[in-house]
Amino acid sequence: MKLATFTADGHTRTGIVVDDKIIDTGIDGTMIDLIRDWDAVKDDLAVKAAAGGGIPLADVTLEAPVQRPGKIFAIGLNYADHIAESNMKTPERQVWFTKAQTSVNAPYAGIEITKDQMTTDYEVELVAVIGKGGKHVSAADASAAIFGYCVGNDVTERMWQHASPQWSLGKSFDTHAPMGPWIVTADEVGDPHALGLRCFVNGEKRQDSNTSHLVFNIWQQVEHLSVGMTLEPGDCLFTGTPGGVGAAMDPRRFLQAGDVVRCEIDGLGHIEGTMIAEG
């Protein structure tokens, strides 16, 4: 099932995407509430989806599926080609950083280049959305902890990222975590380690890889994070980006106002944002 957060007639709610239409779930609350109550509502939602109807997607605004995740974590250096282009060694332990809630952005909204910052970069990533979650989740049980997947762009302000050993500031500028366009539930995705992912800037392909090349797979990621924290419904994990980022090119090619960045993943759809100058 494809589940989205959308705005129509001034109201924001959750919906089921079927072909080119969206059907209101009729459930009060946010996507986090829906995920938390999934076992109790999924059968009714399947009936709604089968019945058809709904509003044309063209008549609504799609928002980030989870607008205010409790936690957003992202793993760095998790594709061999990206490690090589970064002139880094393959990490022995997973390298994680956070992205602020306020970096979340809608899938087709503008992405800000902050005033006086000229080193903004793109990173296409598969985003895993936590469902049941939990603590001390083993890799063997990790698939059951995940609700579904969506497309993400870990937009990065490189100067701020590398100004400190802690990357979170450079990863957390406003609008720098576009996600969507919807969550595809885990049962529909199947194996998340066999998905092609790509990023285009102004139609030029910059990144092209497959999640089969993850250094630390998604189950290992869930196991690692849940050692120290309880993963909760709606938490979002950015699972790594492949090679081809602008900072690794010679000369470097950072994003400029007017650039259009499209990120797509097989079976999940695409997100696309135009870079805009702040203000």
C-alpha cells in the first residue's frame, strides 16, 4: 500500500494512493498515529483502497509523509564508491548523524540555498520508516520493525559539514530533508536491498546505483541504532548515498538557485525540488 500525507481544501490528512488518485483514510491524526495503529486499521484501509474513488493527485499538495519524525538518523559512508570518492576508509563501525526535524521538506517543494552558503549538495537515499520499532532489535528481527520506505534527499551544506567533526549542523539546514512522495509499505517493497536509485540535476544523471551495494545493510542499521535508543513509529532512517555527489567532482559542482534535483528509487517513485535562494 502507498500512504501519503496531503493537503487539500486547507486541510492536511493521510491518504492511500491508488494509481493517480488519493483516498482519504478518514483517520484522525498524523502519519505517525496511523503507523502506530496500523494493525488495527490496515484491513479497513485495504477495503477502502479496493473500492476506488478519491481525489486526483493533481488536485492536492503532497507533504512529507512523516512531517515531524521523532528522530531522523542518517548513516554516512555506506556505499563503496562514495567512500572512495570521499578519500575515506571503509568504516569498521557505522557512522551516524542526525538531521533536525525542521529540515523535513515536502517531496516537490523548493529547497533553500541558505544566504551566503554556496556549497549545497545532493544525496539520493532510501529512507526506512520505523513501524513497530523497539530496543535491542536483532538484525534477524529488524525487518519486522520497519513500516515502509520512501525516497529521500540528504541535502548537505558541505562547508558546514566539514567545519566540525560533527556533521549534524551541515545536514540540518531548513528544507534539507525532502522525503516522499509517499511511504510504500514494507510488504509491498519486498527486499529493500535490491532497489535501483538515481539522482539527476537538471536532467543530468549524477548518481546511479543499487541498494544491494550498501556496506551496512538496513537490518544491521536497525540493530546498531536500537542498542542505545528505542526506535519509535515514524522515525526515519536515511540509509546512505552512492557515489556521484557534487563535492567529489573535479571541479566541484555545487547546487545553484534554479537547479532542479530529482531523486528516484525503483518501485517507490520520485521526489523533485527546485533550488531557491533563501528568502
